Amino acid sequence: MNAIEVTVETRYIQRESAPEQDRYVFAYTITIANHSDEPARLLNRTWEITDASGEVEHVHGPGVVGRQPRIQPGEAFRYTSAAVLETPVGSMQGSYEFQRDDESCFDVSIPVFSLFMPNVVH
């Protein structure tokens, strides 16, 4: 069992958004907790970002926020990033690729989470 837990908090960033120009900025804070008995290094991330029009952006790259953190057993890594959509509502989902000290790799899925401007979704 890969005991890596991913939790997500989101918020709309009004000061960086411009709805009149179809620009909606959302911050998301990810906490990655290692509940296993061995360290794991986050090698790569993959995101699928979908707006309310059905437009999908795929993002793949090394690490997160310029880092490839090695998370010790019982520890967590937390970071904040952002997504820019052309609609006031959207969603994200993805996965992280981790590597154990023995160089074996495994993926951890990030279930879909919503991005939405306040007072748009009831």
C-alpha cells in the first residue's frame, strides 16, 4: 500500500482575476503526507485542468513549485500554486509520481477537486 495522502484546499483570488476579460485565478494548497514507513521523493506531477466550457489543459513536469521534495515517514510537504481559467468554474485532477529509496516508482492519484468563484455555485 502506498500510504501517501494528498489533501487540497482551494480559494478564488479576486485581486488577480479579471472577469470582464474571462480571467479567473484560483489558488490551491496541497498537503502531501507520508504515512508509510519509508521516505518518498516527488519526481513528477501531472494535472488535467478543465474549465466550464470543457476546455482541458494538460500539465506535466518535474516536481512541484520548482522542488522535488523528499518526504520522510510521518512528515508532510505543503505548497501553494495557482490555476488560471477562462470561466468562473472548473476542476482539476491529476497524479504525482514518487520514487522510493530503492529507486522503484509509484503513482498517487489526486481526485478531482472544484475551482469556483464564490456565489457562482450554489
